[in-house]
Amino acid sequence: MIIGHIGVRKGSKGVPGKNFRPLCGRPLIDWSLDQLLDHPEVNCVVVSTDSAEILAHARARGCLDIGLRPAHLATDTAGKWGVWQHALAATEALAGPAEAFLDLDATSPLRLPENITQALALFRAEAPDMVMSCCEARKNPYFNLVEPDATGALHVSKPLPGGVVARQLAPVVYEHAASTYVVAPDYLRRAASLFEGRVIPYLMAPERCVDIDTEFDFRLVEFLMSERLKEQATDA
């Protein structure tokens, strides 16, 4: 069984109420919820939330009811890992053991259905502890990310002998794109944090990895989503 999971809090400091805020006429969560509910490989969909309104919405959409998350997992300092562990345990108690835990971030709705399919295929082929969505980083700590020393003078964050004079010569680094994760249930049960095991990247196009943390991000994602919808309407 593959569990599809979305974790959303009712509060947000950067964009108040963003997870249920309308984006192109629909609650933000629904763009990711649709992808889980429609995916042929996902057997069970759950939403972990501290919002009674969002939980009722999820139940009405056909999600399994795992109740509201505990208060200690509903703060703005609560980590993703603990939320996942609670959701896995609550879901398996109702639906039985899982072979994979698939998490989508509601704040990154620009992924495509094929991104989910490809992430699941990579998980099966490589058998890691986790597949994590990534994209190639736009800035590189070996070349053009800098930090100040005690005097305020800037230095490359990760200097190499002789320096790096061109971006193409720098070691490849990825951005952790908060979009799509596939986790082995045994790993999720035993580990205390995300990077304890073998975590491998699933590379996505940067334009599919825009995550909403600010009002500007929300406006950008809404624009990109509206452009996608226009293209789909034209193709139809």
C-alpha cells in the first residue's frame, strides 16, 4: 500500500492561512490533493492538520480521517519528520502496513503528475531510505555564495584550493525542493531525522519547484498556474 500524505497547518507567519487560501479559484491544498487522489499508484490519502476546517474538507474529498494532529506537532517550530511519523502510525492503524509513504507539499503545487510517477519509480528501482525532490541550485557555495568573516569581509562559503573561476567548474549542488518525497516506512519509524539514512535526489525542473513562503511566492505561483491553465484550455 502506498500512503499519500499532505501536511498543512492552519497558521502561517509568512502568508497567513496560505494552505487553504484560494489559488486560481481553488484552495491551495487542492492542487496537490487532486494529484494524490487521482494517482493510480496511491492507495490511501491522508491530510495531517491542526485545522478542523481543513480536516473536514479532506474527509469530504475522500481522504482517510486520521483526526487532528497533536498540539506539539502543530507549532511553527515543529519539524516535518515528527508529523510524518505520526501520520504513518495513525494511517497504518486504520489501513494496514504501507510499502511507501508519499508526501506532497501543498505549498509547491506546480509539480506535474508524472513527477510523482517518476519519484515512485526511482524509489522502487534504487530502494533508498528516501527519495527527495531537488533541483539544480541557482547559486553555488563553491563559486557565488559568500559569507562574512569576523571583520565583515566576504569569502566564498566553501573555498576550494585554487578557487573556482567559473560556475561550470564548481561541484554540482542541489536545492532541497520542498515538493515531493517518497519514504520507506521502516526508515520513517526508526530514524530521528531526515538525513540519517540513504537519501537520494529526484531532480525536477526548477519551475516546478517554486515553494510558497512569502506573498511574492504566492503571486508568482498563481501567475504560473494561470499560465498553465490557459495552455491546457488552448490544447483542449
